[in-house]
Amino acid sequence: MIAVTALVRSVSDVVSSSFLLSPRRKACLMLSVVLKQIVARGLLDVLREFSDNENDFISVMETVARMSEDGEPTVRAELMEQVPNIAMFLHESQPNFPAAFSRYLVPIVVRYLTDPNNQVRKTSQAALLVLLEQGLICKGDVESKVCPVLLDLTEPSSDDDYKIEAVAIMCKLVTMLSRDTVEQLLLLRFCELCSDARLFQVRKVCAANFGEFCSIVGQDATEKLLMSKFFDLCSDSLWGIRKACAECFMIVSNSTSPGVRRSKLSPLFISLISDQSRWVRQAAFQSLGRFISTFANPSSTGLYFREDGTLLEVPRCPSDRPPQANQDGRSTPSLESMSRGASSADSAHTPPRERREGLACHHSNPAPPAAAHGRSKETEHTDDNFNSFHYWRPPLPDISEELEILKAEAPRGQPGRVTEGGAGSEEEMACLEPATSSQIQKVLDCLQPHMDDPDVQAQVQVLSAALKAAQLESQTEAEGPSDSQPPEVGDGVESSPGGKTTELSDEPPSQQAGEPAPTGEQEHTQVEVEEMETEARESPPDSPVLNVIPQPLLDQYLSMTDPARAQTVDTEIAKHCAFSLPGVALTLGRQNWHCLKDTYETLATDVQWKVRRTLAFSIHELAVILGDQLTAADLVPIFNGFLKDLDEVRIGVLKHLYDFLKLLHAEKRREYLYQLQEFMVTDNSRNWRFRYELAEQLILIIELYGHYDVFDYLRQIALTLCSDKVSEVRWISYKLVVEILQKMYACGAHDLGLNFINELVVRFCHCPKWVGRQAFAFICQTIVEEDCMPMDQFAQHLLPSLLSLSSDPVANVRVLVAKALRQSVMEKGKERLASDASAYSDELEETVTALQADKDRDVCFFASLDPSRALMDTAALI
């Protein structure tokens, strides 16, 4: 230690000497620089050697501090490169030296940020980022030592080079700091830098990192302080700055409220798409789909992304009461069940009033005190998965008691229709019905040209039910209903919170016309029907019914498949459109799929295989978004086309084959059993990863089919893959064989399982090639470890063949036999073998003893290995 310290001091003294002008002295100087660099590289080893002694440790750290003041830039740069490693060592030794890093190294890093040498500054910046990423600098040092230096370097009077570098390091630093630190120390300075009129490099760095600042400071600060700066950057005179804004547009949009996103950011993005610079337009179109995805609302789409990227259905909010507490005996249906029209069979026998009481929601208007007093129990519950497309209005509260009170107070002879206030003349009530029926009929006429859309069909079904109910009630009124029998609540009359009567249809949106209605649904008032009529007339057929996103954004996205765009914007614009299409579809929802259907079909037939490949990799996610009905109608034909495409496209389908098939109905899924064999044929026979992926998918697909289908179709594919030329494919295929056998016994198909076992014995155990016999040993071991079949069946049908391989002439076969017998069969099945097949148990002991005395040392090792030790991976031997 003393020698190292003395060496550093002597070298420093030589460097500081002024008598270094002669050639000989210059040679000494070069030698001293090299020596100091060597010392800098060895500082970590020196610290580890003398860290037990506090005095020696402090001497080394003081030496480091003196070396940091060396006049040679290469020495300072070399020292700075060692700082992250030294900091990690000090962090691990923190109990012994808690303040060493903050006292000695942090000042060096901060001081080098202002070093006159460019190499030293770059090295210190890189070291600072590493220290922050590893969490080695405490929050106090960042706020008191690092940030003040960065603020000084970004002052308007600061040097240009220092300022540009400081802005870059500050923007990278912000992602590693807390929100409070950024808002208190860096936010205002960042706003000033965004408006730097002298250095465009500063504005460009700010534009490129604008999204990170927005995501850190949150929505309020973004809208109050940063939004105006973002508008200025998007209209900057330099196209590079506008391009950087287009690239970070999605992150900025995620940090704003839906109102700001729609009213301010959408027009701003349209201006970037129409920019005079082709590079800006290119970046904007690449970000268009991602920007549209920020409009997605899980409450309306019914889907959300988990942290691992899995797309799931939004879980239904639990009601205040358990599901069985509903008077109709049914729990609240989910979004998927509502879209499919699924309902309980018991609901057909449930009185209408009880059924509607089960639909009451807590967020509806509260009932009057009189009704609250009359009810002994609350029957309302919450369903946040409400879909306005199916219901067109929030669910209504249960006001059956109020209706009975109002009817009792109404004048004798008044028709059965009741307003909320109990007022209104007979003429007003009588004239309401003809107007409602005529308006409903007009809407039906407007929707007839769009009957190809399943969503429009659902609307027509609801309106047809409403029209039938209105016509039946008009006939009842013409016959003169008795005053002594007021209408029931479930007969199609309900009072809306707005004081107008509301028709209730007993037929759900998804139910086929003419079928008995199991539940009651709300019908539309005259005003609502007029609004629907206006919307149906004014909006084009392909416009989003729910107005989820601004129409100009959707129009620009749909234009990305235009061949002219490839010439004027980007040759790969269709690929970017295909890449972001699932996100756009999720935002629009399955009810607006008709807006994207033609675009998707155009992309699926694009001449560029990269575009089709992109769609193939995401078709399973799109199937989750659209649901089973639209998937079967629109995606299955495209999926079938991808199956016959190039291998580069087919691999996208193959990688998610299980994910797509599980979304199909059993009958449709079974059709693909005949096509699985086609994956064995590839354009290039050396593309073994294609067959490997097929085996992996077949392991998952087994659960989707019955044991007969697995035996008839998947078994032959698995056996073919087991004979592949590539060992990796064979190894995964052996696991597939074991899964098939487990399927047979799990389903009780012991006859099929026995037939499969006999085939395995003939094909592998008696194989003339040693690779096949080795595979048989591995399969037997896996069967025992996975408990694929009863142990007595294994002892009867597989164990004799396995024992016969113990005398195989190939050592590699005996190695796996020894491993299977010692680590699996004897360990897991010894007791059952002793009770069920004592003859095989004795033979098993004799075989293992013989293998322990084998002439090959590897065989002896596995035969003598303690079963309690971790199983060794022998995949490399197969």
C-alpha cells in the first residue's frame, strides 16, 4: 500500500515539475503518464486489498482525489472510467465506509462535468448515468451537488458546448429522479430551454425528450406549463425539431386529459401530418396509430393490457351484494356475455318486475323517500362494464313503487302512460304514441342499407322490438283498458330521470328477432329516437358510431394504405399501418370494426411480405379485441390465407397458433386439424426453428382437442418431428410425445394409450440407430417425472423395454438409462413397484447395480448419483 501511494506521489511530483522541456524530460513525462494510467486502472484492486484497514483505505481515497486533479486529460479520463466500479465496491462495503463515496467520488464526477477537455466531460457524463441507473448516488447528493451544476451550465450566459451537453444529461437524468425533484429543480429550467432562440441544438434535445418530462411531472404540470412549449416546438422553423415532436407525440398524449387530447393535440397532430417536410410527415404517420391508441378507454372497449402485455377483459366490479342476492337468481352479465346475448334459462320464467329490479344501478338517480321507506332491501348493484352501444343510455333506477303511487294519484280514466310528475293531459299522452312509432320506423328505414354490419343488426333488433311493443300498446289503448288494472312495471313503461316516459323492450340487443325475450330492456324516448335518426342520416356509413376518436385522425390512418402515400411519404408506411392496427382497433372497439375492415383486408393482401408478416404476428391479439363472432367472419379467412403464405409470414401465425385457435368455436377449431400437417413443409428444409416452434405450439394445442383427435392427427406429427435431423427439434418433440400420452390417460383412453406405447417401443426402443434408443430412455424418464400414467401400467408396458437397454452397446444410451432408472424410476416409483410388480422391482435393483459397475465412467456416475441431488440436464446428449 505504501509503495503504491509513494508511486503515485512520485509520479505526480514529476509531472508537476517545470523542468520538462528537453526530449529526455518529455520521455519521462510520457512514462509518468503511462504509470499513472496503470495506477488508475489498479485502484479497485488496491481498495479491495486494503479495505480492512481504515487508515489505508482513507490514504487510497485521498490518492484518488489527488489524481483527479492531474493535468493530463488521459489520466483524468482513465480515472473517471474506474469510478462506477469503485462506487459499486463502496456500495457493497457501505457499513464500513458509509460516507466515502459521497465525500470523495461524487465531487470528482460533478467537477468533471465542467472539465475543459471534451473526452473527460463525456466520460464523466457516462459515469454519472451509470451511477444513477444503479442507484449509487443518494437523493441528497443529486439535489445538492448534481442538479446545481446542471442548472449553472444551462444558464443563458453559459458556453454553448457546455449548455448543449448539460441539456442532454439533464434530459436523461430526469427519468431517474422523483417527480418532486424534477418539479422543484428542473421543470422551469426545461421550459426556458424549450424556448431557447439562439441554439437550435438545445431545442432539438428538449423536443426529443419532451415526452419523458411529461410522463414524470404528470397531467397538471404538463397542461399548465409544458403544453404551450410543445405547441411552439411543433411549429418550429427547423424540420428536425418538428420531427422529434412527432416521434414523442404518444407519450405527451398519455400525460394529458381526454379533453385536451381531443381538442388541442388532435389538430396539432393533423398539422404535423400535413407538414411541408417529408421527414416530418413520415414520423407523424409512424406515430399516428400510437397516438390514436391513447384515446382507448377500457370502460368502453371492455379490454385492457396487463403489465406483461397480455390483453384481458376488464374485470367486472363486484356488486354490493353477492351475485346470488339478485332477485332473479342471476349475477350481472359481463360485457362478453352481453355482446353474445347470453342469458340464463331461468330468466324466461322470472317476472318482469323482478328482472328489472336486478338491473338497477347505484349511479342512477336516488328514489324518493316514499319509495325508500317502502323497500325493505336494496336491490341495486354496480356494473362498470356498461356498454352504451348495447343500451344507449345509463340503466334506470327501480321506481316501481313510485309508479304505483303516481298511478293511484292519477285521475280516473287517464291512459296507462305515466309521466314522472304525474301530470299531463290525455291529449298529450295520446299523441305521444303515434309519433314514437313513426320515428322508430324512420330509423329502421335509415339502417336498412347497413344491414351487413352485425352492430347495425343489433340496433335493428332492438328497434324492432320497440316498434312491436309500441304497436301492441296502441292496440290495447284503442280497446280501452280497464282503469282498475294499472299497467305493470314490466309491460314496457318506465319513467326516465328527465321526466319523460321511456319504452322498455323485453328483447335484448343480441337476441334474434321473433324469439321469446328472457329479460326486459329500456326502449327509447321520442327525443332519443330523433337523435339516432339524425346521426344515422348525417354520419357516413364508415364513421365511428360512438365518436371515439376525431374523424380526421381516422381518415388519415385509413389513407395509409393508399399507394400514393408510399411515394410521397414513406415506402414502408403500410408496414407502420399494420403494426399499429391492433391498437387502433382496440380504441375503436369491436362495434366500430367496420371502419377498419377494408383497411385490414387491403393490408392482408399487400405485395410486401413484411406487411403481411406484421399482421400475422398480431392476428391473435386482434381476435381478442373483436370477439369470436367477428373473428369467425372476418379474421378466419385472412388467417387461412396466411397459412399458405411465405415462411416469413407463416411463422407469425405459427408462433401464436394456440392463442388464435383457443378463441374459435370447437367446430371451427377442428377444421384446422387437417392443416397442421402443412406446417411440416417449409420453403427451406434447413429452417429447423420453424419445426421447433411447431412442436412447442402442439404441446399447448393438445388441450384444445379431444383425445381421439389428438391420437388421429397430432400423434403422427409428433412422431415425425421425433425423427428430425436437428437435435433441438427432436428434444422438444419427445416432450410433445409425453404430453400426448398424458392426454390419453387423463381422458381415460387407456386403449389408445396402450397402442401409443406399443408404437413408441417399436419405433424407439427397437430402433437400429442409437439416437432412437436414447430417446426412448429420455421419454420413459419424463413419463415418470410428469406422472403421465399409473406406475403399474408403466412397470408392465415400458419398464421391461427400458431395462433391456441397460446392456446397449452404445455408452450414450446407457448413460440416459442409468439416469432414468436411478433418478426417476427408483426415486418416484420404488414403493409402488415393490407392491405391484415385485419381479420388476428386483430386476430394477439388479440393473442399477450392474450399471454402477459399468466400464464407462459416465454410466457409473449417473447410476451411482444420489437421487436427492438436482437433476442434471441431459438435453445436450440427445
